[in-house]
Amino acid sequence: VQYGDLHPDCAVLFGRRNYPCQHKDTPPSATADDCLFRENMHKCPIASQCAYLNANELAHNSQRVALNYAYWLTTYKKWQPYQLVLDEAQNLSNIILDWVGCTIDARDIQRWELPDIPTISVASTNPLFPTPDQTPAAIAWLNASIKILNATLEKILKKQPTEKNLQDKRACEGVLRKLTNTREALQTYPGTHWYIRSGDNALWNGAGLVCKPLTARYDAPRFFFQERPRVLCMSATIGNPTAFANESGINKFDFRVVENQWPAVTRQVHILSCPSMGHNATENHPEHWDIQAEVLAAKIKELPTTWAGLILVTR
């Protein structure tokens, strides 16, 4: 939204779940993701009023488009931008690791009637890394579970679109997406960079399956860097560029440091002698509010009146 406001030629597009559905036969909470014509949304009799379809058409006819990461990861194969700009790129690794990994517990197994969680062996020499037989066992369980979830989703979609059924649909789609993403990543780049735990004690609260990569360097390129002519990663806190490139699977790059427009003298840090303002502290010592207000007031009066403002952080 910020980029859309800054640039008149930049369209903003979110995932379908961010746009309300206007069809009379859908519940009040329904979104474009719950469309009754999901196979072909344009067949809806009020398609011309669909906020998502209109935003999507505008995006595909614009010079610039701003997407969030979740939507890009879902639809990246449909976009062929001349230049791809990744903002807040310091989050790239965590975004990828969350997208291609999954954690399944006993409640998920019971709710969706998934196969029993297999006990996957762990190497005694290095229990952190998977043994050669772990990957096929994990993929076999994922395949069986994905098949069941697809069948369950089809049954839900055939039901009347009530609030309860919509909640079940979204929950089922969420688990299905996680397992599908994990299977794709595991099949594309198997190896010792995966953390796989499965069995009765896999989770802190009991049985489950944890299947997550330990690094984003294998999966990040297929989402962001392969077959992309120009990619710009931006961040105010990107850290060491070589370490960032290694973690992101980038083999060749140029790095540019942009100096802060505010010199250090304008970013002074003042440590104030204030009492604790945590919940327990203020509950047991309500006078802390007045004490902190007095300390802040004194500091504000002490600072130059030419300053543009003062930022107070809680710690």
C-alpha cells in the first residue's frame, strides 16, 4: 500500500482472501478465496463487481505491481517481471523456511483423519541431520496425507457455504498448502540440510512430525532468483552481504551501501533512569506511571527546542 501511494503507476495486489465476496449466496465473512466459481471466477454473474478480479486485472496491466511475499510465493510462476525488487530482504530466509516446512501434531492427525505418524529413524552419529531413509519415509507420509486432504477439501466444497464450512475449508487448505510446499521442497532438494523428526516424542507436547529445512539457500533461488534478469534486494538491516548471499543461494551479486540520511549526531540515544513499566511492576507499583512521566517531562524540557521530535522505546 505504501508503494502504491508513492507511485501512481504502481498497482497493489493481495491474495484473494483479502477481498470480500459480494455474492448473495455466500456468508458475510466470505472472501474472493471462497468464490462459488473458484475454477473460473469470471463465470460469476457479478464478476464485474469482484474486487479481487478488478485488482488482478489492474495489476497485470500496470507498469509496476506491489505484492506481499505470501502472494508472490503462491503465484510466482505467473509473473515475469523485468525487475524484481525485494523489500525488507533481511526477512527472506525466515520467509522461505516457514513456507517450505511443516509441523504436524496429533490434533491435526485426528481432525483430518491423516495416516498415523511414522517413526522415522535418527542417525546415532549425528541426530541433527536426516539419515538416507528419512526422506523417502517423510515423502511417502506426505503423499498419503495430501491425497486424503484433497479428498476432504472436495467434500467440503460440495457443502452449502455456511460460516462453519468456510472455516473448515480454510483450515483444510492451510494444512494442505503446508504439506504440499514441504513435499515439493523435499523432492526438489533432498539432503542433510533438512531437520526431520517424527514419532511419539517429536514435539514438546507429544507425537508429531517436524519437517523443515535448516537453510534457505536451496529453495530461495527457485522462488526469487532463477530466470530473473534483475533482482534488487533492499534492507536497512541486511547485515553482512556475503553471509546474506550464501544463505539466499546467490552466487553473483553487487552490493551498495547507502549512507543514512540522518547523521549520528541527529540520532542521539539517551538512557533514562525510569522505573520498570512491565505489567507486574505497574500493577504492584502504580506510582511508576507518574515517576516515568516526570522523568520524560524533564528530559523533553532539557533537549533543544529545534529538534523535530523524540522517540521513546520501552527498553
